[in-house]
Amino acid sequence: MDFGSFIEAGSSAVLNEILASTHDDNGMALPSKYEVLFLPPSGTRGTGGPAASTNLFSQVLLGQVGGQDVKDVSYQCNSIEFPPRTIDIAADENIYGPARKIAQGYTYGDITGKFYCHNDMREKKFFETWQRLSFNPQTFAMGYYDDYIGSVDIHTMDEQNKKRYGVKLVECFPKSIGAQQLSYAGTGYLTCAVTFSYRYWKNLTDEADLPKPLLDRIAERAVNTVTRRITSQIPSVLRRL
């Protein structure tokens, strides 16, 4: 028996099996095949009725959402990250022998995206406007949480540009806009780095249809009820001011 030929044939079979798994319908995920969708807030609390935000930039952002700006920002996303999730652990020492490590909670980390910029810096201005919903640049007062949180969807795509895996950043907003280096010696296109904070993320494959946490739904109902009661007591003339 020719053991050399036997080993060579076995190795070839294993290699073919491995290669076959990378060329099936699923294939291998490519970091360059992705899609990002930004869903910024309206800048108004609730349904945008009488309780709407007085922040002037809420109207600016509404105009950007309805126009080409959001699409441009998505198209010009040069790189972005899938968000991390970490299980917080604690030692369970109420047993004999080595301590167990048990889950005590979980945390999420910020992510950063980089964007190519047009000459008019529309991409940077989009995130500047979104940020300004968190504070009033005229009074310096901080805004309502619901006024400035939105969401971001991130998907990987296959070779046929079909979405295969995605996550949604829930209650998301641009935490920081990075510095941009300008230089006579600079080459390439100007980019803008934006770091996003969010409350949590969910897998759009098997968690997309999960309802909001129960406590969140109870809180929303309470806020909306109180808002309607307060608004009903305000004279219509004052509501238009």
C-alpha cells in the first residue's frame, strides 16, 4: 500500500471539503460588503404635536431626513463597526472548590464610523445637527432624551448584495464628532469620524420583532398620558407660541 498516495489523497479530500464550504450559497462574509441606514429622531417628543421640541434644529434635521442628505451619509460611510457586547461576571464562592464565574449583567460599547465628506461637508453637518437636538444652542439647556435618540441599522451583504445579517442600535445618537486634520501635505479625501452611543443593540435576524422592554412601554404610556393632560390645560393661543 502506498501510504504517501493515501495521505496525499486524504489531504486533498479534506482541502476540497474546506474549500467547498467557502463557495456554497452562504460563502464567506466580506468586510467590504455592508450597508448602513441612519434613522435619526424627528426632534419632537411623542407624535410631534403640541409637545414638540422648541429646538430650531429639529426642523433642520427633519428637512435633511426628507431629502438626499441621509442617503449621502449612508453612501459615504467608509467604515463602521458591528457593536460589541460583554457579559459582566462575578465569582460565585458559595460552593466548594474553584469558584464559578456567573453572569451578573451585560454592557455595550460605543462604536465609531468614518465618512467621506463632500465639499459642502453635508455629512459632518448632518451629525452636527443631530447632536444639537441634545442641547439648545441658544439657551444651552439640555434637551429631552426622546428628542435626540434615533437608531442605526448595520447589515452585511453577500456577493449578490442581499442582506444576510444585521443589527439595530437602539436609542442611538452621535456622541462625538472627531477632529479633522487639514494640511497642505494631505492626500486623499477628507473624512469625518463619528462615535455613537446607544442603549443596546439587537440582532435583526432573530430579535427584530421582539417588543420593547415592558418597563419602557409602561414609561412611554405614562409620559404620553401626562403630556396630554398638561397640554389640554394650555390655552390654544399659548400653544401656538
